[in-house]
Amino acid sequence: MPVVNYAVQYSKALAQAFPYVLYFGALYNTPNNATYKVIDANTIKIPVITTKGRKDGDRDNITGFSRNADNKWETKVLENHREWDTLLHPNDVNQSNQVLSIQNATKVMNETQKFPEMDAYCVSKIYADLIALGVTADTTVLTVANILSVFDKYMQEMDEARIPQVGRILYATPAVKTLLKQAKDIVRNIDMKDGSTILNRNITRLDEVEIVSVPSALMQTVFDFSDGWVKGKSAKQINMLLIHPLCVYTPVNYSFASLEAPSAHSKGKYLYYEESFEDTFILNERKDGIKFNIAE
């Protein structure tokens, strides 16, 4: 029986789920993923075009012409090669009343291992790329008194760098989100109409910026991905990340995903194997659209 590779279908299904199951789903769903493509096995070339500005016109003379546009290539190489496999005996599937099936096993693996790992990789790789570009993360100790001032500073710097205002996202740990809720200068609009006794103190947007709460364990500067994902020894806590999805590129390419029926090769067991090439990159020209606050 030939092995069927359903990597394309599997990849499409996961891509549809990413915005809803990943904390950093908006970054994995960035429009850049549809704009830039892998040109060979693991290389992406991103075009960067520069032009000069306009000049005053001359109605009486024909002036010389010159080249006022140029381009260069920003090359990215996919280096994050991941795989997962498992064997399942048919009797284990039958005796568990189909609970221990390949479908259920992969579902649990995705939800408890793969997706958190992808979140951890995404934020730590963005941090590593930003530091590699010579940018230093902010280490201001956040408090109820200063958190809005720090946020305003990030927003002002992005405005000055002409980063689009619409679409920015603030990823924050639960502790930082609590600080935002308790910030001394925050203004709340409380709606108690229709005799409701429910007071909603949840903060989901700040100055039109979406706020996403991310568990502290996933907000680390370094992870060890040797086996799953583990906090790195030199890791520092990321308190919050203000970012625009247009500043990153997050390709995910499944090259192989297949289930093989029991055979002599697998000693009578079902064999499942999947392989992916994925990564996260900063677009160098848009690094000003990324602001980290970390604990020293």
C-alpha cells in the first residue's frame, strides 16, 4: 500500500487554525506570508526598493536624466526544521475504544506541544533578530504609575518611524495586563444599562491597539528546542511586545505528513510521521515597528 503524503492539505488546515489557536496567531497570519515565497529549498529573497525624491520642474529646458530607483535583496534562510513521529498498535486503538487513535494523538500533540512551541519560537526569534540588528530592548521596570507612559513612548516612536497605526498589537504577560487595568491614568467607560450588575473590567484595546495576554512561560527571550520547548538558561522575561504584523515574515512549510498502515516494516503498528520547515523573520527595513520590554 503506497504511503500518501497529505502535507499540502495538512498545511492548509493548520494555516486556517493558526489565527485562533496561537497566541501569536496574528503574526503567523501576516499578509507578508502571501507576498514573499520560498524560492528554493530554504531561501527567501525579499526585494527592497529605494527611490530618490522629486525635483522642481523646468518648463524651458530639458535637463539630463539619471537613475533614481534601485533595489537590493534581503535574504532569509529557513533554519527551523522540525519533525514528529509516533507508533500506535492497532490493539491500543481498539482497546481504548478509539481514544488512542492517530487523529486524537496528533490533535493533542498540536494543542499541547506544537502550538506552544511555535509561539515560543516566534517571540524569541523576533527578539533575537532585533538584537542582531543592533536594537536594545527596553528594561524599564513597569509599574501602575509608569506603564501608560512607557506604552505612549513606544507608540510615539512608531508614529515617528511611520509604522501604520492600524493593526498594531500589544502582547503582554498576565501581570502586565493587570498593571494596565490598574494604571492610574486610565479612563474607563462603564455601561450599567438595563439594570445590569455585571462590571466588565477587561481591557482588550488601548488607543486602538489590540491587547493579547500571553502566559509568562511563553514570553521568554531564549528557549531550548532540542526536545519540545524549554526555557533557555540565559532567558529573560519578556514583559510586553508592541508590534505590527507587517514587520515580520513567518513561513510554515510542511514537506511531509503521512500515516502508514501496519506493516512488517513497522512491526504491525500504525506509523505516523510529519516534517516541517518553518521560521520567523524580521523585515529589516521595518524593525522600528517592534518594541520589547524585558526584565533584566
